Amino acid sequence: MEQIKKLWEQHEQASFPAGHRNKTIEGVNLTLIDTELSGFVLTFISTGGSLGARQHIALEKGISTLTKIIPQLEDDAKPYFQHLLDLCKKILKESHPPK
């Protein structure tokens, strides 16, 4: 959990890539996916490592979506979204969907 908190702090300190607010790639709004995935991170941290079943499924979907669009991003935006992706993958690995 401490590593996730540290990674989250790093992400919070990073600036959203200039010129990418509300930019859409393959129908994915970059601002919205950032907000959605950040919400899962905050929930995971605030609950001590737990996500609900729907959150877990939505996180998996968000990870898949981000994985597909990162290669299409401009170089200045890739590190920001790659960091978010890595953080979300770590959360998915550490959380277990409720039964």
C-alpha cells in the first residue's frame, strides 16, 4: 500500500499534459479516463486496498483502454498516462474482486 501511495503522490504532482485536456483518441476522452482511473486509485487507498466488484471490472476496462491508446499519444503525454497505467495495474494486482 505504501508503494501505491507514493506512486499516487508522484502522479498528483505531475501536470496533466498540455494541450490534451478533453482531447479524444479512438473515442476516449483523455480527461475523463484520467479522472475515472484516478477515482479508482483514491478509492483503493481510502478503503485500505479494496474495490467493489463493479469498480474492479471498470478498472480492468480502463486499463485495457489506456493500454490501447498510449501508443497513439504524443511523446509529451505518454509518460503521464503510462505512470497512471502502471499504478492502476499495480492496484488491480493487489486487489481482489469481491465474491
